[in-house]
Amino acid sequence: MGCFDTVKFMCPFCQELTDVQSKAGSCSLTTYIETDVPSDIAKDLNNSTESCDNCKAAFKIVAVKEIKNIRMSAVPYYKED
């Protein structure tokens, strides 16, 4: 099993916290919250589609604003037919 870092996002559907993993950072098993994500991890996760651990709904992760640590948010994702 490899190492990774985790970012906790609020699901835009059920409002529960869900974990998203990244291997782009220090991979030291550190946990971050979506409002304070290191830039290397933010770049890795930006525009990725994930699913909620709780309700299984798909959402897309997008960068909200570029600063020292990039604030990110989970937004609804609707699969195109």
C-alpha cells in the first residue's frame, strides 16, 4: 500500500465530509481541509471527478482562488448522456 495525502471535501449533495486522496504532495498521510490545500495537491486534484463516500454522488473538484494554499470546493457533477 502506497502513501498519500488526504483532502476532506464537503459533498455538495449530502453535505457530509468525504475523503479524496492525492499522491502529488509529501505523501506523508497528512489530512487537509478543502479551504487550505497545498498548491501541488490542488493542482493534482483540480478538475478531477470524485464520488462521495456517503451518498456515492459524483462531484467535480475545482480551484476557487489561487493563493499560497489554494482554496478548493466540491461542485455537483452531472454525467452527460
